[in-house]
Amino acid sequence: MEEILTFEGCNYFRQRLVLATLSSKAVRITKLRKDEENPGLREFEAGFIRLLDKLTNGSRIEVNETGTSMLYQPGLLMGGTLEHDCSKQRSISYFLESLLMLAPFLKKPLRITLRGITNGPDDPSVDYYRLCVLPLLKQFIPDNELELKIRRRGMWPDGNGEVFFSCPIVKRMRPVFLMKTGRVRRVRGVAYCVRVSPSMANRMVDSSRALLNKYLPDVYIYTDIVKGGEGGKSPGYGITLIAESTTKVMYAGEAHWLASDNKLSAVLPEELGAQAVSSLIEEIVKGGCADSVCQVIPLLFMALGQKDVSKIQLGELTEYSTQFLRHIKDFFQLAYKVEGKVEELGMEESNGDSEDCVSRQIVSLSCVGIGFSNFSKGIL
């Protein structure tokens, strides 16, 4: 009888289902919000299950009456041209992260249209994935067909946004050696506004540029002003900043204001610009060859790579990434070699005064890939 991996609780729900799909192992998840007033799966989690069902053929999904327990037995990864309406409880990015992990291993190249919220309170924006994560993905998938396009913005809570994502398939992931972070050489970004004055975007650009130009001259932030029916019914504005290093490492910082329950106590765009710059600098200080939000993506591709050594340097591991390493061991019986060290920053500026120094945790992870092969690619 096939072994069924069992987990409890709703935490790391996507991780477990994505790794189950890639490893072709059945999972049972119990005690999904069992003790809460409204127990069971949420609408966005049910929507994620429906998305996996569209991506695969022959999946078996069983959910009990209360929604507090489910069994997922994955089928074959298929792909192709798809459409999916995402739940308004979470943004499109909630679904997009898992698509980035699965798309290279489908039978047919993925071309999918996602509809819902492009900029929400609980997830990174779609701009973050387009500007920061896709360049990282190209370290593993060097193909011009990799594309993420925002066709229509839809702010939280009403949504009505639309995003198009296309990804080629690969037979095997190549090993990588990402150990040099380099120095930040330029900053790019986008300031967007929906159903508010266009001056909001320009004010965010001016305030963030004024701060960033103190550190480097190469700063360019373009504006995306959505008018009338081109966006959703909800007003909002925000800014996403991306710093690129000399070794093409990307770091991101974001800030936004979203309408909520008719409470229109808007944040000044100058404040948002300053918040985004502060968030960006915080990410740069953390270091590593990947932004802290997307650490799990290179870790997965390293594990599934060819039977050769891959190595990456990251900043301090997030709780989400730490749990992901445990799940990799559960599903693929693969363990990473982890080496950590503490670096001191600011010695030159402080003239040796240790009180002015900033320390950061740097982690080096290495593994030998399991040699995961996309057999479908060879028979297309």
C-alpha cells in the first residue's frame, strides 16, 4: 500500500501540496483550524486546490464534511493554456509562488491567466515577482519565454486584476553556484496608483529618489497610473523598489496604501516612498543571493537539480524557509549542508568603533541534487 505522509494544521499548506505534487506522494492533512469558530479550509485554500487540479491529470482530492481533514493524491503534471479565478481573500501572488515552482516540470509549457487581486495586504505584490523573482528564476531557466505580465491592476479588496504568466519546461535543472552578492549598482522600481490622483505616483517617486540618490546615482522609477475601467473598483497606491547588484542579485522593498472598510485615512505618498526605501535597505543589509521572501524557490530547484553540487549563500533564513528545508527532507529524503557565520558591517565608516557596526547572519547551503527529470519533455 502506498505510504501517505500525514501533517497537522493549516500552516505551510502550499508547501506540502506542491512538494507532494512534485514527489508524487500522497498527503493527508488533518486538524485544519479544528478549534476555531469557523473550522476547515478557507476559500483561498480551496481555490489553490482547484488550481492544482487544473495543472494535473488524475489527482484524487478528498475533503471531509467539516473541511478539517483532506487527502491529496497527486496526478500527472500537465500544464498547457489555462485560466484561473483567484480568491479575493488573498492576492494573485499567493497562487503565483507555487506556479513558479511547478511550471518548469509540466508536460506542456504553461500559459496561464490569473484573475484577482494584484496588490493585497497579506502577500508580496505581483510587481515583486515580476521584478525580483523572475530574474532569479532565469538563473535556472535561461529562456526568453519566461514572462510575467500585469494586464490589469486590481487592488484589494475588490480585485478585478489580471496577470499573464508563461514558463517553458525543462528536462533537468542545472546546478548553480550562487555565492557572490556583489555591490548594489542600481535601483529600479514602479510606483502605481489606481482610482486616485496621478500625482500620488509622482510624489512617491520623488520622495524615494531623494533618499536613494544619497547612496547611488543610478535610480529609475517609472509610474503606472491606472484610470477608470482599466483597474478594479478599489482605490490604492504603492511603490515597489528593486536593487540590483554587480552579480545580478535582486533585493526588493515595498510599501502601499489600500482602501479598507471605507476608512479612507490615506497615508501620505511621501511616507510610502520612505517606507519602501527603508524596507529595501533592510533587505540589502541582510545580504545573500536571494531576497528573503523568495528563498524557497532556489532551495527547491537546487534539490531537484542534476546529481551535482549546488551551493547558495543566503541571509538569515526565514521561518518559512526553515520549515521548507524540513519538508524537503520529508518528501525527497534530501538534507542540505548548512554553514552559518556572522559578518560585521560598517567598519570603514565607523573607524573601528564596534558600537557603530551592524552584524548580520549569513548562511551557506549546499546539496547534491536528486536528479529530478521531466520525462514528459522528451516525448512531446
